[in-house]
Amino acid sequence: MAFAGHHNDHAYGANEDSDDDKIVTEQISHLSAANSTVPVRTREAPPLVKSLSPEERHRLEQALVRRIDRRLLPMIVLMYILNYLDRNNIAAARLAGLQKELKLTSVQYEVSKTAHEPPIHPVKHLQTCISILFVGYVLMQVPSNLFLNKIGKPALYLPTVMIIWGIVSGATAGTQSYGGLVAIRFCLGFVEAAYFPGCLFYLSSWYTRKELGFRTAVLYSGSLLSGAFSGLIAAGITSGLNGAKGLLAWRWLFIIEGAITVVVAFAAFFVLPNFPRTTSWLSEEERQLATWRLEEDIGEDDWVDSKQQTFFHGLKLAFLDIKMWILRVTFNPK
């Protein structure tokens, strides 16, 4: 009896263990089935790109990059030349009579002429009018790029900003006082700040890392061209217009250069594309290749739509990027 009881207990335990094993097995099967329905994201080339042989892809990619170069680079360099001209034409305006007409001085302080006055007092000066532009420039760079990344329409944003700074630059011709000149130069810097960092972001959305260095250097060449020809352009404008319509030459300088900026900005609306996946002048095969090669280069799709672009996501990517910290130390080692 004892043996039988022991045997029955053992049989009962075996059945209990068997039932537990069945439950565990069922749970594992259930979890496996559930997990099998969860999509696992794998990086796979789009169908049209995947069907290309390595030689065909190389040939098509070279043709694609050349086409992008022809479409983007001439216009963005021209825009940057005008960005620099509108920023620095105050030097030529000074020689054309701005400082004299607005009664500005070149120094920040002057000594009082009588003992009853304070020993020094601040005066109107041209140096403040020049440097105040960079206050607005620094303040606007980061917010502008955050906004551009959010809306995802550089072909609309950059020309629109250019129209605004062209109007502001042209409005400098209406300045009648030191205070007005300081205010308008601040606004000019505030608006112009959107272009250069926005353009770098724009280029990075079209070119891989190995291609980007040369295109950035081409963009930088716009500032050199501007410096080389700004004096000649200013001389050509001011030489025959001094006193025309009752305006001094420096006012005509701002009016004409501001108007040229606005005209070029309107042309940019019809030339510049947005991002590769939303560009109409590329074929479907070219769009897939342009998007995929960037995804291959950086390991993820850089821009999908505006809903996926958040400030905190961008902030996280910036702080996790080792290149950002290297540049931080390089530019300010102290």
C-alpha cells in the first residue's frame, strides 16, 4: 500500500509536471506567434535600386550627382554672393556719403570740450551699425535651422528668406538717423542668418559625406567672389547715380542691390528642389537611388516627413555625435 501510494504520488507529480510543461510550451508558442507578427525593420534597397548591377548603379549615381550639381550649385552660390553683398555693402555706402549724411562718427567715445560736461560720453558711431548685424545673425541661426528641418521645404524657405532680406537691405536706403540704421542692420542680420546654416543643412540632404566637402567649398567660394567684385559693383552703381532723383549714391546702392536680391530669390523658387524623395524633376528610379544612397551613408533615412522631425530628436542626435564635440574643442579649445 505504501509502495502503491508512493507510486501514485509519483504518477500524480509526473502528471503535474507534464501539465506545467504543456502550459509553458503553450505560452512560448503564443509569444513566438505574437512576435512573428511584429515587423522587424531591415534596411533593404528599394526595388528599382536593388535590380541594378554594381556597374549600372555606379553609372547612374554619377549621372545623378552631376544633375544635382547643375541644379543646385549655381543658384545657391549666386544666392550666397548676394547674401554677402547685402551684408557688407555698408562699407561702400560709407564711401558714397552715408557717414556724412547721417552724421555718424567712426569712434565710440569722444572727449568733452568743457569741464562742466562729463569727461566722456557715447556718440553715434559706424562701428555699432556694422557689428549689430552679427547680434541678430547669432540669435537666429539655430532657431532657423530647427524650423527648416520641421517644415522640410528648403525650396520655399530659403528663397522666401532671401526676398525678406532683399527688402530689408533695400529699405536701408530710407534710413534718416543713426537709430534707424542700427535697427535695420539688426533686422538684416536676423533674416540673413537663415541662409548659410540652412544651405549647409540643405546640401547635406542631397550629398553623401564624401561629396559634401567639395560642395561646401564651392558654396564658400561665393563669399570670395563677393569680396572680389563687391567694390566694382558698388563703383558701377554709385558713379553715375549720385544725386539722381534727389538721392545720394549710397541710397541707390542699397536700392539696386536689394532689388537684384529679390529678383534672384523669385527665380530660385523655380530652380531649387526640396528633398530627394519629394523632387518632381527626378525619375522614380533616380528618387529611390538619391534617397537610398544617403540612407546607406548615414545609416538611417535623414528626412521622411515633418511629423517625424522633433526638436528633442535633433538635440539627441547632436549630443550623441562625436563630430560635434570635436568641432566644439577645435573652435574653442579653452
